[in-house]
Amino acid sequence: TISLFSYSIPNPLSYFRRSDDDYSSTGPSASYNTTKYILYGGVIFIMLASLFDTYFRTPSNKQSEEGEIVGAALPHVTSDGKYHGRYPNSLLTLFYPYTLFRDVVLDQPVDVNDVPFFWHAHVSDEIPVKKVLKTCYGADLVELDTEEDVEKAKELKLLPSLASQERVGPGSLKEKLYNGQRKQPIVITSPHIREVAELFTQENMGRMLSFYRHPIDYDLHPNLKTKLPPDAVNNFMTRLLSDVHTGELGFKELGIAKQVIRQCTLSGTRDLMAESILRFGQYFGWVPTGGEGTKLSEETDNAIAKSCIDDILQSYPGERYADHNSPEWQAFYKANKMDCQLYELSRSTWRAQIQTIIPLTLQKQRAGEGDDDEKNDEEGEEE
């Protein structure tokens, strides 16, 4: 017999353990007993297998502190944008809160409910870009420069508030411009990427634009310098993006940081700032100050934007040159190898986005949502 949970059941294998003498002494009932044991054993095995399979596979319906059911509904995305998956090291789990940013390449055309976010980690990027946004595009900037500003925005429910005031969403398109273009856009700006990311919602997701520079040319925002401990002096950007402030960095942290650049960012570089901002404006469909936003004015509008951007940026310095053969450089590179890789990735991303980050007017055409497509549909219905 077999003891299981204080019960005794026949052992279906006991027959096969008997000696030949035992077998010969059983007489004509041996065949019947063998069949009976095998049959009973098979039934019991099936019942126990089903019981254990159900026990281990059935997730428990536990309630989280927020009152949301977790367990049975996994994997799923809750209202705050968090992905609750079975695998804690999956990108969807590790990548929060960046999951509240759009994939700038795949999620085209730009949705009218999406909100532009300018992440400025460096002061010498922040000042000229903000000036361009306000002067050349008439942008209304929501500046969240401190963590206190971000917390206050969370308390005031910034995004739903802007939507209710029709400053984002369909109601913000005050004029009917060609293929969804807009004038005087609203842009959220901040040096605090992770904290601001949590402001966005499933209804109003963020679309991020940012400039990346070589670690030797860092000009970190003063409010970022206090985020990491004094001993975390190397690979600052990798630590900031991965939220690993102390200890050793590995491929996981580097992978998270790379994913932010590759997937979530309209990538700009310091030496190509003018071209980058012009690309950003066309991608979002921003009509420059003095532009018309019509199909016929597209070339003129681009010329207006380019002239304005060039006039502002000409007074700002470019990148610093570093002698890559010096011992000092070799030591610096060794200490900041991951951030150097991020910089090289940002440059390759910039080059790739020449083809993938296209003007909103073209995005609409390719998606069949352009004004010309609507006119063709109406003409076809009339015929």
C-alpha cells in the first residue's frame, strides 16, 4: 500500500514486484488481479495529477493596497500605467514608468491626446531649446523644474486638468489646419524624467524629446545633481535612467537606459541642435510663429521655422573637443563607459530617425487620415 495524506491506497506496482513463485501460485485469478490493480492505479494517478495541477496553477485573488485585484488577472495594466506581469525582469515590468511614453516610431501618427515632454538634463540644452519653443513656435511651457513642482502637478492632476480646459486633446485644435497641424502647442518641460513620466496616463501619454551629449561635455541641471549620492560620480545618465543610484551597474541597467533613448525619445544631439528642433516641430505638426499651416504653405512654414531656430542658436556654443589619445581621456572613458555607449546610441538613433521621424502631415497621409483622403472619400460617396 501507499500512504498519502494519512490515507492508504493499493500500490499498483506491487504485482510486478512479486516473485515468479508467487505468480505461479495465484492460479487463474492472477490475470484478473493484475488488471484490477492497473486500472485502480491509473484512475488514482489521473485524479491526483488533476488535483496537484489545479492547486499549483490557480492564482490567488489577492487585493492590493489600492484595492485592485492582482493575481488572477495577470498580466494586466492598471489605471496608473503599471504593468503587472508574471516575469519581474521583463522589459514591460522593468521599464515602468517609461511605459507611459509613446514609442516615437511605431506609434504614428501622433495622437491628438498625446502631450509633448521636453526632458532637459543639461542646462546648456534647456535654455536655448526653451527659447526656441517659445519664440519660434509660440509654445506654452509647463515648467516643472523641481521635484516639488512635480508633486504639486500630481496633486492637481495636471493632465486631466489640461484636458478639461481643452489645452490638450481634440478641443485644443482651435483652427482647422492641414493634416492635424497646430499652433501654440503646450509642452511640459522638466529635468526629472522618471517623476514626470508618472504624470502621464493611458488617455494622455507622453511623447518625449531630448538632447544627449558626450559625458565629457555634461552640464547637468543643478536639481539633478542632488538626486544621486556623492560617490555616484560615474555613468550618471545610466544611473539616472535605470534608477540604480549606488553599487555596480550591469547590462540590465544599461539596457533600460538604451531602451529609453531608442524607443521613447525624439533624439537630438548638441552639434545638430538646429536640425533636431526642426525635425521635432515637423513631427508634432507645430506651425511656426508667422506660418499658416496649410498644404500650400508647408515649404514656406519650414523656411520660417528654420530661420528663427538658426538665429537663436547661433549665439550658443557647440560641443567640446576631447583628445581621445590622451591618458586622461582613456581613464575617463574607462570610468564612464556605459554613458559613452549611451551617447553613441543617441547619435545612431538620430541618424535612424532621419527616415522614421517624419512630419505629421506625412504621417497622416500614410495612415489614410489626411485631409486629402477625407476629400477623396466624400467625392467617392457623392458619385
